[in-house]
Amino acid sequence: MAGVVALLVLAALLALAWALQRPPAPAAASAPATTFSAERAYVDLQRMAGPEPTPIGSVAGDAVRDYLVSTLSAAGLSVEVQKGLGSRTFGGVTAAGLVDNVVATLPGYASTGRVVLAAHYDTTFGTPGAADDKSSVAAMLETARALGGEPSRNDIVMIFTDGEEVGLLGASLFVAERPRNDQGGVVLNWEATGNVGPSVLFETSSGNAELIKEYAAAAPYPIGDSALAALYRAGNQNSDFTPLHEAGFVGLNFALMDGTAAYHHSGDTADSPPRPPAAAH
């Protein structure tokens, strides 16, 4: 009997832990402009993640680039397209290509450094990439709107990279160009290997105690797992965080990790999984 009770208690604790990791209900599109609204971000996602993939060099990718420029400019940020040749060597193989990074800046009123938000808007050749990584791109666009063009203390830089899927080309170009890289900064990179669930902290730069403390204090629902960092390194995987970290940026790397069947799949669309209901208001 005691064993049965113990199992029931364990099951209840696991269910509670799972419930606590669920994302909050999305704020409606009618939420105040300074509030992050998942409903508004979802509209951006629908516009960017159509039926076509948007790989590096594609016409569909150019349309997403142009949408980013117009949306960020309307939000009051200073926007430029960084064009150039990105390259990176993996073992004995070098990947290279012409990329169009979209870089948006909101100068701080008493800046002591930069906070860099990064996500990639390109996809593999076989997926619309709604989760990987346009969900992150849409979240950054809504963040830009919520800021309302009002400066924070420190500079805010949003990097929407191109060519991540074929070799981290956009991030490599960003750190190769000076004076962009000279200033360094704290980078928060947003990725996806699935299409549901919370965005999980899975990698950090070294000496991360203060960064983790700030993340835990600032995020309403902080979720991370130190074991994931070891698994990630063992798998010899990379993201845009890799060249940024190698260039001296400190920071945190996040990803959607549930629903991995959608990863790089033709079914990774804006309607899969179904759109969540709006929060009550």
C-alpha cells in the first residue's frame, strides 16, 4: 500500500512540474501596445511562414527580409540590411554564401553596453519554418513593438540573420564586420528544434552566474536545464549563438524543444499546432 501511495505522490509531483512549465495564456491582440501580445506575434508569423520555404537566396526569403525592414521601421527602430559574404568552416568543409542580415537598433539613453537579440529568418529547403525559426522572429517583432521606440538604458540591437541553416553564415558575417563586433554585448539567441512548449534555456556562455541570476529575476516563467548544455555539446551541434560567443559575446541560448517531429519538416507551418485561444480579458 505504501508503494502505491508513493507512486501516486510521485505522479502528482510530475504532473505539477509539467503544469508549471506550460507557457502562459497568450495576450490578445487588444492588449495594450506596451504589452507583449502573442496574438499580434501570431499575425506576423502567418505573414512570414507561408507555404513556401525561405532558404538563403530565395525570392520568398527576400519577401520576409522586406517585411522585417518595414515592420521594424514602423516600430521606431533604426534598420539596415547587412549584405555580404558569410562563411564558416566545419572540420575540413567551408560553407559560404551571400546573406542579407536585418539589423535593427534602439539606442539607450545612458548606455553602458548592448543587449543583442538574435534569431534567423531563413529556413531549410523543405520547410516553411514556422517554428524554426520564424516563431522567434515574430516574437522579436512584437518585442520591438512593445518597446514603442522608447529607449531603455542600454542599446538594444536585434539581429535577424540569414543563412543560419546552411552554416551560420549570417551570424558569422555579423561578427566578422567591424565596428559591429568591437562593442560586444550580451546576446540572447532564440532557436527551435520543435514547435510546441516553452522556450528553454539550454546553453550559456562561461561565467554565467550573474546572467542566470538576471534571467531568473526578469523572466516571469524561467525554464532551463543544465543537463541540456552537456547533451548539446556532445552532439556537436551549433546555432547562431556559437559564432557570437566565439567573438566575445556573453549570453544565453534558448529553444523550443517539444514537438520535435516538426523540426525541418514540411508540416512546420503557422497552423501546426493549431492556433491557441486568446487569453480572457
